[in-house]
Amino acid sequence: MSSETPSTPLVTFVGAESGTWLIDRIEALTGEPIVPAKWLDIRSGDCAQCPNNWILRGAVSHARYTTSEESLKLTAKQPALGRAEATSAALIPIRKSAAWWALAQDERRAIYEERSRHTTVGLEYLPRIARRLHHSRDLGEPFDFLTWFEFAPEHEVAFEELLARLRASEEWEYVDREIDIRVRRVG
Ligand code: HEM
């Protein structure tokens, strides 16, 4: 699900020496770290020539697990990206394990929502948090997903609470690489 669709579905996150978002910290929670960078830039389309410390690419795509009822609830509550007050953000690249990808669609949905309540829990934090999910697995990228969240600094505590709840869920037992990159918009 996306709260704002870019003109091309391909989005490139560039960790570099200049950019729009100042990187406050990069924490490797699970699996291999990535090299440091000072700034994060978000580009629509490919950016193979961009000077960078790292480049992560993902495509805004269709929902896999969302029911029509959940979709209506999300649409009613989710804010757009780019709100003036949302000067804090997080880029959280995630890879799921071979065991996850070996499951059938209905088994994944059962873990994702019936047992982990991902969408239900996430909805509690809307509209404080704006989000966009990018799929990377089919692009041959090092992560399966690039998750992006924007919020006002006063909602950082709520965002941390949401993260703690999701990371304690059964779904996260299948996360085998996760990096938490926190940024803020300056100027
Ligand atoms: C802000 C509240 C949140 C809401 C409302 C929300 C909702 C959703 C929805 C609707 C999907 C798409 C399911 C589909 O394909 O049908 C999704 C997928 C996903 N979300 Fe969230 N989410 C939230 C927060 C988070 C956070 C904080 C993280 C990471 C730390 C996260 C990580 C993911 C990942 C990795 C997927 C892809 C799951 C998969 O396809 O296996 N979400 N989320």
C-alpha cells in the first residue's frame, strides 16, 4: 500500500555526502550492516550514476495481503507523504528468510495479520505516521522491502512503540536482515 504514488514506481534511496535528509543514525538490528553515509536522498526512477555510498532500490507495488475492508480503513486514515510538520523519518530496509518465502500465500497472510496483527496494529498509529512500502525482492536487491515512514518529531515515541510491537510479533521471526536508518529534514 502506498500513501502517495510516484510518477514511476521505481524509487531509489541514495546514501551520500549530500541530500535532502540528514542521517542521524544507522543501526543494523539483524544481519549485516551497511556502510555509513551523511545524507539520504530519495529519487524517482533509477539513479545508477548518482554519487553514493550506497543505493537501495524498490518499486511501489500492489498490496499482497490486504483485504478490501482493511484497504478502506487504510485509505480513510493514511496521510500523504511530504507533510510540512513531518520532519522526522525512518528508512527501514528489511529482508525476510527463505523459510518465509517457502510458505504459501495463505500461510504468510495468517502470520502477517491473523497472528501478528500487522495492519491492525499499524492502523492505531495513523494518521500520525505516513508510510510507503517499496518491494525490492524481484529487483535482485539485497533487501526484500524498503519501508519509509514520516512523522512529526513529537510522534517519535509513538513510532518507537509501534516498532517494538511489530518486532515482538511472530512475523518478525522471519526477518533476517533489518537496518534502522533515522533521518531528519533540515532547512
Ligand atoms: C505505520 C503503521 C503501519 C501500517 C498501517 C502498516 C501497514 C502495512 C500494510 C497494509 C502492508 C501491506 C500488506 C500487503 O501487501 O497487503 C504492510 C506491509 C509491510 N510493512 Fe507495514 N505498516 C505499518 C508499519 C510498519 C513498520 C513500522 C514496519 C517496519 C519496521 C513495517 C514493515 C512492513 C513490511 C516489511 C511489509 C511487507 C510485508 C510482506 O509483504 O511480507 N510496517 N504494512
